Amino acid sequence: MRFRDGLIAARSHIVFILALLASTALIIQLDRWEIDVPEAPMVQLTPGIPDSRHGPLSEEDLQAAAVAWRYFETQTRPDTGLADMVGGFPVATLWTAGSQAMATLAAERLEIVAPDEAERRLAALLDGLSRMPLFDGKLPNRFHDTRNLSPVDRDGQKTVRRDLGWSAVDLGRLLTALEAVRRSHPALAPRIEALLSGWTLGAAVAERRLQAAVLDRDGEVELHQEGRLGFEQVAAKGFALLGFDVSNAQSLAGKLAWRAVGGVEVPVDSRLARAGTRTHAVSEPWLYDGIEYGWDRTAQELAWRVYRAQEARAGELAAEPLPAGAPAVSRLATSGEGPVDRAPWFAQMPVTAEGADWPVLGGDAGGAESLRTVSTKAAFGWDALLGTPYTARLREAVAPAADAAAGWRAGLYTADGRLNGALSLETNALILEAMAFRARGPLLKSWMRQAAVTAAR
């Protein structure tokens, strides 16, 4: 048999081997994020950090996920396929679109939604994304109306200037989700490729960093580095999945500093805050990184310290006398960001931010202690990843935030124990992802492994 004939006869085996090698290489890439991050500063590792446990979900877990999916059933716009970022507030970002896609995949994994229904929803989302107007002809804007896809400002108002531009961090989040969709639903791969080929993805990367665009006061496009510790690194992974060199964004060198908060050395960003960008330490980026990619050892350490500061803060509060009439949740502490059900409608609750410990940052209104919330999102995320007695207390505390008709509410105010009734996409998406993680482990890794097995067949 001639060599050429032998190749032809063996072509099916060759295709099998190449597919297996490609899939295996991608899995190895996901398992080696820490190795690939250049010039990572030495981080003293804490022994005995709890490991995540995976396996069959309890009825309580399954019910929590079902309630979370209710948000997407009620808040997804049929004309665009996009879900509102806050219940009844018709605005989406590329970040929330990515979370919507990940939530849909998680719901499919949990058998809350059938595969054909998940694919239909994902196809509608891709169609909506493909019809978004592009800023400067390159990338979607920061905010879009979920009803008609037009660019809007952060308040949902039509705009010709305010908030126009793109966010590289939001785009990185979406790229992670699109890769997960492509691996889970190969039939949608051509749509994803067509979508991304119409965007100038390289415009969001410069000097191996993430680059955002805004329209300045003179109507000129201004480009600047985007992302702070945690969010920057997890967003960069989305670009890395597509082969972009974002090593400066992934690196911790020149960014990682420490601040002692309640006896815990918490990771903080050493770079000065830029106007509109806060160097704050919150839970979210560490939750997404652990649930979706799986922490490498450095990320696990940084995440553990952000969590441990919250647990330590709760211990400090518990040691103080409980004032008459104060609710039990006033002795709990979580860190995060999200909507609140009264003005200014959004609040951040960092462990530390720009030299202040445990502030509440209420939009443009400044500090607003009355907005402090025991976060539903943080409770579910940390409990899935760490499963400590304190995270179990948090899960129990936020149980009243479940709304079977609408989804999970944001949490409970610590000042009076009243429900923070804000309803958001991110809260419900993270709960779905947390339950899928609890069942099978990091979402990206398990989806990639499943794709490798499928390719091998």
C-alpha cells in the first residue's frame, strides 16, 4: 500500500487523534492558568483552605436553582433574546449577556431546561448580539436597550454622548461564555464565528492589556487601560481562550498589594483609582473565577483572603452586644456589589476600598450605611466554593430572598432586616452557576472535558 493510500485509509483515525489532542490541549490550558501568568508575585499560601465538594444536589439546592431560572423566564425580551440586567429595567451589557448565556447552560446542566430549549434561547441571544450597533464601527457599546438594542446610558436613556464606548472587561466576560456555548452546542458555532468576525476584537487589547473606549467631551474616542485586580484577570481569560496575548492583564506584577483588614491580609490593587474606576476588593471576580474556571493556587489564596475577611468581620460583630431591636443579620457580613431597591439603586460593599475598610459606596451619593446588604449572590457563591459553617449561615440567612414567581432578590438589609427587593440578572445567574458547580465542578473545565469526549467519539 502506498503512503498516500495509507493516509486515506487511516483518515478517520487521524481526525480522531487530532480532535483528541486539540481538546486535551485546551483542557491543559485551563488547568495551567497559574503557570501561564507571568511574573506572579510570591504569595504566602495558607494551609488547609477548604476544598469544594461536588455531587448530587439536595432538594433545597435544586429548588434554589429553579427559583433563579424563573428570572430568565420572566425577564428575557422576545424581540432581542436579551434579559434585563435588573428586573423591568430594559438595559443589558456584554457582561450581563455573558452571564445570561452561562446561566442558560447551567440550567441545562441541572435539567431545569431541555437542551433544545436552551439552544433556542442561546440562538436568540446570539441573534440579538449580532444586531447591536457598534461603537466607532468596532464593538458594541457599554449599555444597550434590551427592547430595541439601541445604545443607552447607564440610566437607560437614549444617548448621543454619555456612556458611549466599549468595555473590554465586559467583552472578556462574554467571550468566556461564548466559548462555553460553542463547546456545549456545536450547532451554534457558526453563529458565534459569524458574530465575532463582525467585531474588531483586537481593538479591546493593547500592549497585552485590556483596553476600553469612551467618547470624551470633544467627541473624540479616548482609549485607556481597563480593569482592576480580580475583574481584570478573570476578563482576560476570555480573550486568552481566543488566542489573544493578554499576559499583562493576567499578570499580578505591579498590581498586587496587601491591606490588613480585621487581622486578615486582603489583596488590593496598588494602582491609583481612575475617575469612575474604584480599586475596591469585592467577592464577585473571585466567585466567577472559581465557579467557571476553577481556582489555581494563587487565585485560591487571594479569594480565600477576601472571604476570610468577611467571616472575621462577622466574628467581630457577633462579639458586640446586640442592640435592642437589631435584626440577627446585622451580625453577618458579606462583600459585593449590586442593585438596591431605593435610590441610588446600586451599591458597592467592598471589604476595603482606597484606604477605607467596610465602606458602603452608594453610586454618586457617596457612603450610605443603610444600604448595606447581606448579599444573596455572595452567600450562594461562597457556599458552593468553600462550604464552611459561616457560608451555611449565610445561605440560611438569605432564604427569605427567594421569590418563586420572579427569582432571587438581592438580600437583606443589615440595618433593619428588611428585604432588599432588587431583582437582578447577576444574582440569579450566579446562583444557577453555583448549583451547577456544586454538582460537577468548574463549569469551563467540565464542559471542555465533555467536548473532548464527544470529539473522541
